[in-house]
Amino acid sequence: MKFVNTLAIIATFSTGVAATQEGKGKNAGTRNMKKKGGTTKGAKAAKDICGQTTLDPDTCGKFRFNTVTFQDGPNAGDQVNFCFPMTLDQLPPAANTNAESIRTFEDFQTQRFSRGNCYSDIVDMWTEIGGFRMIPTHPDDPEPENREAYWNEVRELIALYYLRENGHKSEEVFDQISLMSPPPITFVFDPRDSIDKSGQHVCCDFPTTHVTDFILGNEADPDTAEKLLEVPAANRQLLNFNFGQMDPDLFAQPECVSENQKEFVNAQVAMGKILGWTVDTVSAVAFASKWAGGRARPQEIVFDIHENGGANFEDVPEDVIRNIQNMDLENELDFTAYKSKGAPGHPAHPAMHSAGSAISSWIQVVTDPSPDQISLSQHYDWSIAYFRSFAGVHYPSDNRAGLQLGRFILGQNGPEYLSQEYGCSDASRQAILDEANSKRPDVDWSNYFPPGWTDPVMLSNSLNYTDLVCVNC
């Protein structure tokens, strides 16, 4: 595998000269090793809002995300070797690589929804709320406590790998919810699913598919109720959402809609619009955060250790090396549940599935849910997030950071969106804005664990698959 130096790519974009190739070989420890010094050229924004306009060579030389390759042309198959944070002058010809949705905090779309927050502000939010349970640590961080936190997360993923590859059920790690499809009624999420199947549920799903099924789930439907009899009573709870209970102070301001009617446009249609809006609103900021932090995917680190032991990192714990080298891995994709494709073409942290899974927050704004509905919504959001760790493509902190980021961005943008969408005058828009702001829930995903949680490391050790250090046992 050949590595293409980003500085050479920048020069190519500026001069049209063919990109030079730097280095050959498979050793992943050479990744992201850009030469310092020299002049870099490339597209430069008119304003440097968040410091992501021009590459700082001092950010290079670290083990970060590095699975982007050229797809065709003379450099087909070569890795595009970025420095992080991503800067505007590093942007590759997107159509020629497998890089997905590169965004920076200089982009209009990101700035619009981040409300002027830069990546450093987002990291400060994660640090204040969640500490090591949310911030992106790395195997080559200079701080020993950061490296310790990182390897503890790798231990959890190692345990999940062995549980998944040995066919264990998701319910052995935490209680599973039922998710039902519209007629013909079938299980989308079956509480009896294996860890592997749960991971497959969130491989290639359309952003609003699962949450739509979640909202429409109703135990009162006779066919649904009959199908639920196949699973234990504890797994039969559905959301049972009532569209007639959407907050009239948000969706039925007297001067804006006719009264005394059964609403559909500002009920079912409004909910469908909100589902798409939530994903659209958080996605640019989530992807800009990914490309700013540049956290390597678990498969990259694991396979490097599988092939090279601890040679490329400082102080890799012996139990981590031993349990990784006991894996049957032919390539880095084998660490994941997605054997033919592995993780997506963008960095790990924060997880976009988590950031876009936000029903437990906004359902408390658009209606007045019961405590059971709030609890089930949190359980659903966690499931969507953690299924990606089941699949081996996200660290647990990726999930918590994504969940927290989604709530933060929606809280920043949601009230204004509702006021502009459903208000018809200055007075009605202000009334909607005040109502929505008054109902914004305080959210802290740092300490949440779902019902029935069992530490995966403890479980894997108890089954003699691993002999990992278990910090939570």
C-alpha cells in the first residue's frame, strides 16, 4: 500500500502537477507522517473562523484515521494521508476518493447549525459533561491517563468481538427493545437477536427508517399485539405515541390554524418533517467534528496490533496485545461485523448514528410524554448507538459523544426551527419559541446505562474467551 503525502496533494491542486507518492509498505505506523516545513498552497477561505483553513504541520505525525484511498487514476489504491484537524487546503478531489462528507467548521453549513461554536467548543462541552466517557482519546496521546482511558475502550471492543464471533445474544449485554415494522407486521429489532444481527441493523440503514418504526409502534394494534406474544412480556413495550397529544402551543397557535379539528398536517406530517430535520441539522456538525478530531477507527488500531504487537504505540497493555493477537484476522475488516466493507470512510468520533438518534430529547419538546415513554426513548437511542459498537466500528465514547452532540445541536436550533415553521406572526413565533425553550430537557449521556447492562469485558472473561483487565468488575 502506497501513502500519498497530503502536502504533495495540496501542491497538485494548486499547480496541476501529478501528485507524488511517498513511501511504500504495509506498516500502518508510518501513516500520517507528513514532512514539516515548506510552503503549502491550496484553496483558502476568506475568513478563518475556526482555524481550519490552512494545514499546521505540527498536527502531523500522529496515528489517526487513515482508510481514505484514491479510487481511480494514476494513484488508484494509494492512501490519502491527512493531518488532523482537516483543513480546507487538504480537501481531496472528493469524487476520486472514498472519503465521506468531509466538513470543517469553516463551512457555511456547519457554522449555521453549530451557532458559531468551533470544534474546541464542542470538545469543551464533552469534557465538562462526560470527561473520558465522551472525549476522543488516542493510542499515542502524550497524557498517560488519556492512553489508559483509550485502552480501556479497546478492551470493551475486544470483548464484544469475541461475544459476537461466538454467536452470543444482544440481551446478554443489555435488555433489548422490540421494534416493529408497519404491516405486514414483523420484528425489525427482535429482542432475541444476536449481537451480530443487531450490528447489521445499523450497517446501511436510511437515517429515518428505524425511528419511524419506533414512533409508529403501538401495542393496541391487534396484529402487533399478536406478534409481540412471541417474545417475553418484558420486551413487549412499544412507544404508543398519540399524534393527537402534540403540544398545541407549538403546532396549533390559535391565529395560525383553524381550531376544533382533528389535525394531520401539524401532527403526522409535522412529525415526519421533524425526523428529517433532526438528522439534517446535526449531520454537518457531527461530520465536521469527525474530520477535526480524526480519531482512527477501531479496526485500524486493532489490526496494527494484530500484525505488529505494540511496536507502533507506547505502553500498549499486554492483555490488549495478547487478546488481539489471538483473533483470527486476515485483514482489518475482519474485526468488524461488516466483513466486506468495514467501517465507513470517515473518522470514528463522534458517532453519527448516535448524533442523529435524538428522539428521547425532542419528544419531550413536541409533546408531553409519560415517564415510561421517555425511558423507552432513551433505551431506543442507546440501542441505535451501541449497536455500532456491537459491530466493532465505534468506541463507546464515540456513541456517548454523538448522543450528547445531537442533543446540544438540536437544543441550539430546535426552538427557532419550530417557531419559524409553525408561527404566523411575531407574537405567535415568540410564543412558540418560549414554549419550546421552556421544555428543553437537561440531557447527560455520560452516566446512562440501559436496563440489564452487563459489562462486556466481565462477560467475555467469565466465558473464558478473554483474560482482559476489567476496570468495572
